[in-house]
Amino acid sequence: MNNTKNNFGFTHKSGILMPVSSLPAKYGIGDFGKCAFDFIDFLSETAQKCWQVLPLNPTSYGDSPYQSPAACAGNPYFIAPEILCKKKLITKDELKSYEHEQGRIDYGWLFNTRYEMLRLAFSRFVPYEKYNEFCEKASAWLEDYALFMALKVHYNYCQWTLWSEEHKNVASAREHKAEFESEMNFWKWIQFEFMSEWRAVLDYAHAKNITVIGDMPIYVAHDSVDVWSAPEQFLLDKDYNPTIVAGCPPDGFSEDGQLWGNPIYNYELMAEQDFSWWVNRARANFELYDIIRIDHFRGFASYYAIPAGHSTARLGTWEIGPRIALFEAIDKALPDSQIIAEDLGFITEDVTELLKQTGFPGMKMLHFAFYDEESEYLPRNYPDANCIVYSASHDSDCTYTWYYNLNGKALERFKEEVPVRKGQTATEALIEFAMMSPANLAMVPIQDYLELPNSEGRINTPAVAEGNWTFRVKPTYATKKLKAKVLDMAQRTNRANNE
């Protein structure tokens, strides 16, 4: 693969990380309605060039889009009730009944009300040419997704390995799918409506010269259409349960490590098939995003495997991943694809070599930069501009809280490295530090621009199972003061006018 090509596509830009779920819609969660278009206007007015949305996949138990039941599908919760009303699929009175307070996301309320609304809208939907074209174009993943979800409903959403044998086995289930046709059509329509609405958002972003970055998690959930429909692609036993699972080894942050529980891929078989499973997944994701940030990139060089059934990640082993062969297959099939490598965590020589071979830009997290005099995350140590610098991420503390807890040598180093102008807060200074770096792209979570503490703005706490992914901005977030601050930061750091 040509590691000299410009996978990134631009230089010296800035953007904002804002999950779609965090937008201030009236209906319990961010969606593809007016709030999404308003945010694109906010980005345009403040000279931002990128919007990072994180994964748009459906969520399930735990509410994390990184543990999705469908790696190629979109989240039904993002379908905008107001757009369904405009399409006359729900009435104005019905629309009003689905309004919900502007606080944090209540996923229980969403599950109990949103599908009720979607079924009502679907009952009034009349298929037409564009719907039929979508179903045909997406059939490679849509048919199995619709059947999987129909069976999920049939079995009251229990894990697919607990289904009867005739449905647990995908070949057998496909033979019986005629009896689930009506329910399958509902789930197909959901994906059609999702993609129709998201395409309008994407087109508007592109018209405003905004590039959309999405995340593609390295692993898929065991309880997913992806494992059910292609069990041979994973290391499973005869009952379809994983023999080994994914996670991270013990470190300074967690003495037991992190036990994610995702099944591990059968990379030997995947290689024999020219990684067609990955190519198809990447192709579906590039329908959603302009640029994909691949989560846990180090797992493609070598991955941590834990024997199934263990309660901690202490006894795992490092195994060799697919390495460059996988990315060569994606590059051959999708030669114009743009990919960012999330190369954080325990980085070894094989990961560094893989990043070099691919030419993908990696990530520089400033929260990691002040614990070592020669940290690779300090902008003065970046070898070149082919990287993305983040003030913080969706998995980290908000910078406001992070700085409050900074102490000792790390605090001293922050004060030595980061210029703080008169009247600036530490959070504003760190954002400017990122924007002044040589990195081709500087990304800032909306929480940092709003200077929110963890209690208000934290999105996700890794290794904590509950209470994540509920953050939403207030409807009044886009004040004149905030717009002026973001625009001024982009202009003063020369990130405002780059095409």
C-alpha cells in the first residue's frame, strides 16, 4: 500500500467533537432534525472544518455505540420526530406527546416510547422507488439485519445464543424468514429513514465545507447481527459462545485490566478470504462518514486475548493481529478511503511500524502530554504534521476537571509548556496549545469549549458499565460569546481559512 499518499486530505484545520446523541433536540436525545443543521451552522460560523460524531450505530444494553448490535446499521433513536411529522407520518399532536425534558438522555424512556412512535409512522408509510432502491443497494447487510431484529423482537430481545436452534443457526433462520416479513419491513424502513435523514445532514455539512468524521470500533458485540450472521468469522465454540474475548491488560489505571468481552476475529479465515468481511464493513461505514477513525488501532498489530469465562483481564495473552494485510485489502477495494488511527494506549514497536506502513495519521492526546519531559504527546515532539491533536476525548475527563486534579510534576510541566494569556482559563490555554500545534487537525470536544466539569459534561468512563453516554448540551449552548471565542481561537491560530 502507498504510505506516502495523503490519507488525511487537508492541512491545518480544526473541528469539534460532538456526538449526535448530545445535540439539544426536544425529544429526549440528539437527532437529525433542526438541532443537527443548527450545529453545522455553528461550525461554519466559527470557521471549524470538521465534525466528529462518534459511531452512529444502534445501541443496546449499556447504551454504548461501541457495543452495537449492528456494525453497519444506524441508530433508530437519531430519526427526527419533527421530520416524520413533516412527512405526515405522525401528527402534530402526536409529535408534541413525544417531547421530553432537555436534561440527560434517559435510554429507558427512549426504548419505551421511540419504537412506539416509529411503528406508528411506519404504519402510514407507503413504499416508493427510493425505498426499493435503498433496500436493493444495502441488501448485503440489510436483509440479515432486518431478520435479526425481527427475531430479537420475537424472542423479547434476549441474546441470540438463547434462541431455538432453527433461528440460532443463520442458514436455518433465513429459510424461515417469510414468516417474519412484516416485522423485517419495519426494520428495513427504519434504516431507510435513518439514511435519508442523515444524507440530508451530510449534504448540508458538505455545502458548508464541513467534513464529517465517524468512528468504527475495532470489535463488534457478541449479541449482534454481525456475529450471528457470520459466526465462522469469529473464534466461537460449538454453541456459538466466544472461546477468547477482547480487553486490555492491567496497568496503572486498572489493576485488573479491562474485560470488554467482545469475541475475537478468526483472522486466519479472514486472510484466506482477502478480508472481505472487513472490506464490506468499511464500505458500509464510508456511506456514513467522510473520514473514519478506527478505534483501538493497536489491536490490528497485536491484540490482547482473554480466555472466555474469566472475571478479570489479568490472565490474557498478546496475539499477533492481521497487520498491514488487512489495510492493503481495504485500500485495494476502497482506494480513496481516508482513515485516522486511534493509536492510544499501550503502544509497542509493532503498532508504530503498522502506523508507518499505512501512513494513517495518529492521535495526540494532550491530557497524556505532561507526565514525561519527552512525551510524544507534547507538540514540540511531533515528528511531523500527519496527526490529530485532541484537547480531550469522549473517554477522558473534561479538561476543566482534569486540570483541577493535576498536581505535582505534571502540573509544573503544564505551567512550563502551556502559555496562559492574561484572562485565559487553563482550559482555554490547553485548547490554544492544541490549536497552535503543528498537527494537521486540532479537535476539541464541545465540553471543553463550554468549560464543563465531569459532573456535567463527561460522556464515557471506560470500565464503568452504567451511567455513560447521557450527556447533552443545553438548547442555549450556541451563545454569541461562545461563537466569538471559538472563531477567535481558529483565527488567531491560523486554522480558520484553510480549504
